Amino acid sequence: MKEEFLELLRKVNREGIEDLISFLEKSDFFKAPASTRFHGDYEQGLVEHSLDVYKILKHKVENCIKSIDIPEESIIIIGLLHDICKTNFYKVDYRNAKNSLGVWEKVPYYTIEDTIPYGHGEKSVMMLTEYIKLTPEEKYAIRWHMGYTEPKEIYNTIGAAYTKYPIALLTHEADLEATYLIGR
């Protein structure tokens, strides 16, 4: 999966992309889970989920009932890097659980260690802009990819973002589909 991910990311022709790739390779991105208990809650879950979101998003853009004019490199950036905020975010801890024989044993599980408490989508945008310049469409799609799981007080803002940048809505849908229809 790492090779497929990097091959796609290297199609992006932006200043700073190699520095971003270097950061990802030095981080836990390619080993990290996508979550602690929902989807991809296992080693390499994050890279797997990111590839799934990219593939679904690409399909959605190509088959959308409304024509969406967005470059392939934007689809790559949005799909692959929407959850970059989960880099160096999880750590392994241990708890006691009974095994299949009913004997207690220490088992590993993922827990959160958020050293940069800046939100989710906005944190991904912030992290990416430390390496590459993002287009407005990319910023909005990544920022609002969590959709209506955000607090209800900002639903009008989310709706306005989806109206202005339909790629943001498609990104949210792709993330949901990758989580609930493909999620392993």
C-alpha cells in the first residue's frame, strides 16, 4: 500500500511535495491506524483508508451528476491526505482482557495522544500547508470532510462550503463510503 500511495502522491507537481513525502516516511503515517475503534483500527489502517477515499472520490468526480472541473492532482491530495492529522496521533497502550480460554492477558490497543490539539480537518489543512500550497477547493474539501459529524452549530457553514465547493461534499461522501461500505 505504501508504494501505491507514494506513486500517486509523486504525480503531484507542487513545490514541497518531496518534503511532504519525506515527513510522511519519517512519521508513523504508513503504520498508523485510521481510528481507535471504528474503521481501520489496526496497523496500516490509515494508509488503507486514505487510498480507499482517493479511489472513491476519483470515481465520484468522474461520475457526478454535476460536472466538477478539478485536476487529478487535487483529487490525489484531497483523497490521500484528508486525514494527515492522524499522523503521530495514536499510540499503543495495553489493557487486560480475557483470551479465548478465559485467561487474563495484556493486549495492545490504540489510544490517542494529540500533541497538536487543532481540530481534525483544519489540522490536516494546517499540516499540509507547512509543505505545499493548497487550492481553495483542496482546503475546503479537507477542512469539511467530516461533514455533519461536526457540531450542529456550524451546519450552515458546512452547507455553504458544500454549495461553493461541491468537491467538499463529494469528499465527505467518499470518506463515509470508505468507512462504512469498505471499512475493514
